[in-house]
Amino acid sequence: MSTAVQALGDGWVVAQRNLIKIVRVPEILVFVLISPIMFVLLFAYVFGGAIDTPGVNYREWLIAGIFGQTIVFGATFTGAGLAEDMQKGIIDRFRSLPMSNSAVLVGRTASDVVYNVLSLVIMALTGFIVGWRINEGVFKALAGFALLLLFGYAISWVMALVGLMVPSVEVINNASFIVIMPLTFISNAFVPTQEFNKVLKPVVEWNPVSAVTQASRDLFGNTGLGPGSDAWSMQNPVTYTLIWIVGIVVVFAPLAVRQYRKAASK
């Protein structure tokens, strides 16, 4: 059996083990389902009135931003799960089994795609209730959801590396919050790009969260405000997002596997 096939097979077993937690620890499912609803309602009804989008349904424009934010936050499940397994010694048990070194990471990141699918389904349903609509057809909409899931999968590899490097779940949660909060809020997820000052605007334009958000809006047909920028990243958000996805996986997947081998050998 080839190494790649073995890694995928072993990774599927690990993924099943992680997904069983949804049944055994229902609190995880509650967080996955309730958090997206909370974000949609919070920004649609509380903060939405403070953001000026003349002639455009802010709630419809907003949903892609909520999608992007939730997908990025969802990646922290990977880091937290690995940090917990490290803390409890489960990684050492995996290390003693005749399995691929990358299987644990493949399984962990794959299972978190399922969490993201659940989050997107719930957010989409909530979005429809508050006024969000898909205006570009089913196939483009599916492409938008696929792009969001791929982006979330890529970020999971970053969190996998961090989760293997930190000593506890608390550290990964705090570290993730410090990085993800500015990454998502200094973007076009909630505020149009043109509303930022000249210092922050370039950051917003080239922020990968802005790219995946704008790409989703384009594919869903929620582009009433346009990209709000002439930057190449905002004029070609799908391509720019795919570049980020490939780059992140190419760089961080090998680093995470190497850190796993290093951590497990201690």
C-alpha cells in the first residue's frame, strides 16, 4: 500500500474518532450550531443599523462576511483538539500504533470540515430568514460554499501547527483569538472596503479574509456595493483566495507533520 493511500485510510479512521465526539459531547454540537446563529442575528439586527449601505440590503451583503469569519474561527477546533490530545497523552498512543505520521493531522483537519459544513448550513438557513438571498444560481452558490470550505481547511493546517506547539487548550484559544479577531474585523466582512481610512485600506484589500468574503459575495450575487477597491486582490478575489489556499497548505501541512513527529518523539 502506498504511503499516500495509507495516510488517507488511517486519516479517515482518526476523522471518525473525532466525529464521534459530536455524539458523546453534545456541547460541541451546540457551539457549532448556536454560534453562527448568534453572529448572524447580532450583526443583522444590532450592528447593522450603524453601518451605512445606501441602496443595498446590508443583511444580504453581510452574510458572506459572517461565513468567512465563522470558517476562520472554526479552524480553531483543529488546534484545540490537537492541543487537548497532546495534553492527555493521546498523541503518544497514536505514535505507538502502526499508522502514517500524517494520519492524525489529516483526520483532524478533515473532521473539522464537517463542523464547517454544519456551520454553513445553519448560517445559510438563518441568513434566508433575515433576508439573505442567492442571486447567481445554484452552481455558483455551491462554488462559493466550496471555496469557503477549502479556505477553512487551509487555515486548519495553520491551527494544527500551533496546536502541536502550545502546552494547553487555553493557550491555543487565547492565541487564536488574538490573531483571528483583527484578521476578521480589519477586513470587508462587516464594513465596506471604501469606508476604511487610507492606512487600513491596503491591509483590508490584501487580507485573505477580505478575498474569500468578496469571492463569496461575487459567487452568491451579493455585490450591490461592489469590491470597493481597484486592488488586484479585490478585482480577482477567487484567484487570490485560491493562491492563499494552496500557499497555506503547501507551507503549513509539512510544517505541522514535522512538528507532530517532533512532539510525538519527546
